[in-house]
Amino acid sequence: MDVYSSTYSENIIQRVGIALKRAALSQLHPKMLAALLLPLLIALAGAFVLVWLFWTPLSNWLLVVLGDVGLIERADQWMIDVGLFSLKAYIVPIVVALIVFPSSGVLGLIIAAVFVMPIVLQHIQKRSYPQLRRAGENSTVLSATNACWVGLCFVIGWLVTLPFWLVPFLGVLLPVFWWAYAFTKILRIDSMVEHATKNERMVLRKRYRRDYWALGIVMALLSLLPPAWLIMPVFSALVFGHFSLRQLELIRSEIPAVVPHVELIEKD
């Protein structure tokens, strides 16, 4: 039997749907509703600090950069001459907002991953997976290191690809891709690191790679709705937490030879 082939009759849509359904029910619990406050407050505080520190310098820098682009400078001057508005004065605040607010949003996601995910996992394990043994090691260090690294990659990638938003369709696809990247890469590790061993994490990542990306894409699409950001950090943690713990429980119920076989694969 191929250790990475699923032994279950469920397909990816069913597995993702089960995780979403269970997460929605868990989100209604008073403890999980209270957990919404921390990442939300951190994101709002981060947005305030970033606006205070960087809004004016970024605006001034972008005005200089756009002034060096001949086409934009001529269009801006023409619009002012005919009595319309300044094109640069319209573009600059939008670009600065597209830099500042996603940065504060990913900060809220990192806080949720490092500080809220343990609360989420403890809650859903107690209620839904009481027999699941914790076997992870160095979970806090791995979680924090991974979250910070992915957050840095997200911010750099977001900034580098901003000019491509002017290309048709990429203005929609790129935000979805980067948020799917952040959700998947941060929460996939965080949702399994406390309970799964190193070998079990490898099995989960290899067997359910597409499932995790599907979850990330769903979370990214939901995050395009502004009101959803009030619950996204905790709700996404619940979705990934339910998915990882459920699949880990199923993996451990398989034949005992699975994990030793993985060790042999790693050594080869």
C-alpha cells in the first residue's frame, strides 16, 4: 500500500467541507467568540502604527516615483489643467492603503497563529478529538519561526507584485494567491505542530497538500469580504485545526506500519 495514498472514500471537497462545517459550529462557542478580540485588536493597533509611521513617507516617495513616469505626469497635468482632479493625488492613497492594511492584516494572522491557535487546538481537541495524543515537540518555536518567515515572504511578495495589478485579471488573482499562501503556509504548520510528530507532519503535508491549499484559497476568497476580517484569523485557525486533527486521528488509526515506513523513506 502506498503510504501517501488516502485510504478513505472521501474526496477533497468532502474533507474541506467537513472542516468548514465543524469550524463554523466551533466559532459559535462563547470561548471562540471571545478569542476573536486579540487578533482583531492587534491588527487594528498594527494598522494605526503603520499609518502613523509610514503613511506620509510612503506618500511622498510615491509622488516622487510617479513624477518620474512621463505618461502619468502628463496625464496628471492635463487633468489639472482641464479642472478635474490630480491623478497622482488619487492614486497615491490607494497604493499606500494597499501596502499598509494588508501588512496589518497578516500581522493579525501571525498573532492568531502563535497565540490563538494553541487556545483553538485545546478547545477543539477537548470537544471533538478527546483521544488524540499530543506528540509534537518545540511547537512554540516552530510556530513562531514559521509564521514570521511566511509573513515576511508575504509582505515582500505583495509589494513586488503590486505593479502587476494593472494587468487585467491579475488585480484579482494576485491578492487571492498571496492570502492563500499566507493562510496555507502559516496555519498548516500551526494546526499540526502540537499534536503530530515530525514523521506524521510529513505524511499530512504530502497526503493533503491539495487539501491545505484548497482551505487556503477558500479563506483567501472569504477575506475579500471586508466584514469577514472580523472573524477570519480565528475562524481560519478553527478550519485548519479541525482539518489537521481529524486527518491526524485517521492516520493514527491506520496500520501501525505507516510511521516506521515513513522513517525508512526519509533515510533513503
